[in-house]
Amino acid sequence: MADQEKASYRWPMLSYLFFTNLTMNGFVINVMPPLFPHIAAELGLSYAQIGVILGALPFGMLLFSLPGGVVADRLGMKKVVGTAVICAAVVASLRGFASSFGTMVFCMFLLGIAEGFLIPNLTKGIAMWFEPEELSRANGILLMGAGIGAGLAIALAVPLYTAVGSWQNVMFLTGAVSLLIWVLWLFAVRERQYTGLMAELMKRRPGPLEGLRRVLAVKDTWLLCITELFAIGGIVAMVGFLPIYLVAKGMTAQQAGVLTSLSIFTSLVGMYVGPYISDKVGLRKPLVWPFFLVVAVLRISLPFLWGWPLYMVWCVIGFCDGCALPQLRSMIIELKEIGPILAGSAFGCIFTFNRIGGFIMPWLMGSVMTVIRPLAGFYLCSGLAIIAAIFVAMARETGRRAQNALASSR
């Protein structure tokens, strides 16, 4: 019965998780930056205050991703994510009532808390519904949702502002769209109903603190968390500072923005190609650390390129990152000590570390570019990719082929 349910409902579940990620992690969050000229003019915000507003959301996520994952392991994915979605819908709308710097920061921090309970547990949903032969592809499709949502938000924010008349109305619209996602979770999303041994294990799943202790006791959890810290931190830093560097070299702001967005689209291609190959060959690590090393080499070349070579190299970097990242999420699920039962706690750890990287590495890159010289920032980001490659290479291979080889040797 469980196998029949998996076969019949895993793809609808993937579509629900995809659209949730597209809306809540992609559109609702990324609709803000294109509207900041209007928001800043009305609220009287400085550049520094805009930076604080942008940082309030990931700070809330950083603090609450781990509790969000732990709670979902205990109470179930549907309850926790469904509650987080309705809370995020309310707070997303409340941004439209923000009348000062302080109230906007508060709203964004609350939205970050809701996202902390939401985003890590979408990957837990993948762990519950997909087996190893399809796991990486499902993770890749889930990640594509956030990229597509971000692209739509950036493209549609200003036209929506023009259509509805104010940035406040755009915020209310994001809340309304989020409510539709909540209805989806209320009526369509299911918890996986296990039978046999897995059902018994689910009944005896550990309490929140014990589950977290078990996750943190696994060495590979730490290796993959540190990998995410350096990998995501490097990506955020590069995307943030490359346009600034290119404008300083003579490129227009519009051209720099278009170039930066290209890596989003090529990463979407990578998020399909990399997981497809990984699932077919039954291995994860060969689709991760070599791609990080390619990224490291290409990042060093960026300051010395111009014109079509620059565009081409930047697109290849996006493709390589897209190939590698879904495998990291699959590897944490496939650790025998974790699996679907403790996936929420594990992904809470993963997202806590990658948010730390997203916080620290842009600041570090900016400091290096200011204190030493701009080129040094690119060398730093290259080093971050090398460190990520080293840590993931040290982790256990979890793919189907490695697991089958281990089972046959016993």
C-alpha cells in the first residue's frame, strides 16, 4: 500500500512543494528589492537602513531554521509548514502597513521566522516521498522553484507596482498569493503514510532534543553543513558584488543586472542535468566537488574578462552551482542515521549554516575588496569554492551504487 501511494502521489506532492518554494521562497521574498527606490523615497530610508531591512529576513531564518526542522520531525511536515505558510501570508501583507524603518525591519524579521519553519521542511517533504533513484532529481526540481520565483519577482515587481498603484498594494498581493498556497496545504498536501518497519520507526521517533543530538552526532552532518556554509556564502557574495565591480569597470547598471541574472537561468538547467545524471549513475559526490573546483577556477578569471567571454564564464559558473547543490541535499537525506525521520532536524542544521554563510561571506568579501584591493575579493570567493569541494569530498558517498556495494560486501 505504501509503495502504491508513493507511486501515485509523489509527483503531485512534488508539484505542491515546487509551487510553495516558488511562491514563498522565491516570489514573496524577492519582490522587495526592485521596489526599494519607491519604498525608500516614501519611508526616507538610507542605503544602510535598506541593508538592515534586507538582512532582517535571513537573520530570522538563521535563528529559527533549526527549531523549525526539529519541530517538524516531531509534529509532522504538513502541520508545521501549513502553519508557517499562513503566518508568512499575514506578515507578508503587514509589510504594506509599515510606516517607518523600524516597523519594516520588524515585519521582515517576522517573515524570516515564518520562513525558517517553512523552507527547510520542504526538503523534508522530498525525503518522505522519494526513493534514492529519483531523490536528486526531485531535489533539483524543488530548488528550481526558488530560482524561477525569484526571477518572476524581479521581472514583475515594477509592472505590478504600476498596475496596482503602490508598493503597499504589491505587499498585500503577495499575502493574497500566499493564502492560495495555504489552501493548497490545507486540502491537497499529504503526510506520507508508512507501513511495516518504517511505520514502527515513525511511532518511536525521538523527541526534539534527542533527534537533534542524533543528527549532530553524525560526522557527515557537520561536513555537509560546512560545505553549505562556504558554497552558499560564496554564491551570495559573488552575486552581490559582481555587478558593483562591473559597473566600476564601465558597464552600465542595466547590463550588469542582466549579466548577473543569467547565472540564475543557467543554474536552473544545472539543477535538472546534474541530478538526472546523479540518479542515473547512482553516485552523488562526482557531481559536486569537481563542479566546485571548476567554479573556483572560473571565479578567478572573472575580473580579467569582458564582453562575450565574461557572459559565457558567468553562465558556466551558474550551471556548475546548479549541478552541485541538489546533490548536497540528497546526501544528507541518504545518511542512514538520518533518513526521512530526522530530515527536518538535519535540514534545520543545513539551512542554519548556509544562512550563516550568506551573512558572513558578503561582509568578508566587501571588507577584503576595501582593505586590500577589489581583485582580492574574487580570490577569496575562489577559495571558498575550494574549501567547499574539500569538505564534501571528505563526506561519505551516499548514492545508490555505494549503498548497494556496501550491502553486498556484508
